[in-house]
Amino acid sequence: MAQIGEISKRLNISVDTLRYYEKIGLLPPVYRKSSGIRVYGRKDISRIKFIKRSQSMGFSLDEIKKLLRFREGPQDAKPEVRQLAGTKLQEIESHLDDLKILQAEFRLLINLCTDNDENCPILDAMDEETTN
């Protein structure tokens, strides 16, 4: 069992974030001492680590709520977890495609930007209106 400040430091997560997770239901109500200080047990710590890892994988807090529910009965939830992970993979692949296009654009602009030019192609490209 550990108090909120210790958990905050150990898991590199702010005290406010821990309180917020409890407020929105990502964490169940945490045990409190008679003084009102939150005390986290092993299950709470495991859940916080799961939340942090899920966030680092790109899942939103709403998606993490679903994953936490699935975590309670993983065998029954496999199809839903697989679908959620598949959707996340598609989002990641789309972002990668966008980043590759942006990478190519930057390479081109950097190569076009020479000391001999009166204008800066990089700044000019940023001034152009987008057509979306």
C-alpha cells in the first residue's frame, strides 16, 4: 500500500492525474485513510500501469475505459479487443502515411532553400493556402 504522493513519483504521473482518473472512473474509488489521504494497493498500481501503457500505445481515455472492462474478462472480450486494436493500427498506419508525405515535403523544401534565393521556399510553402 502506498500513498498518492509516493505512487505519483514511482509511476511518474501527477497527483492531479491520479485524482482525475478516479473522478472519471478509470480507477475505482481508492481506499482512503481516516485523514482522507488516498492509499493505493497492488491492484490499483497495476491498473495505473495498464492505463499508462495503453496511453503510450495511442489509446484515448474512452478507449482505455473499454480496455479496462475487457481486462476483467479477457477470454470473452477477445473479438472486441482485436477490433479496437485493429482500428488503432489503421489510425497509426494512416498517420505514418501522412508523416511520410510530410517528410518528403520537408526534404524537398530544405533542398530548394539555398543562400542564393531571395525568398525562402520553406516560408513560402507555409504561406500557401491549403486546399482541403
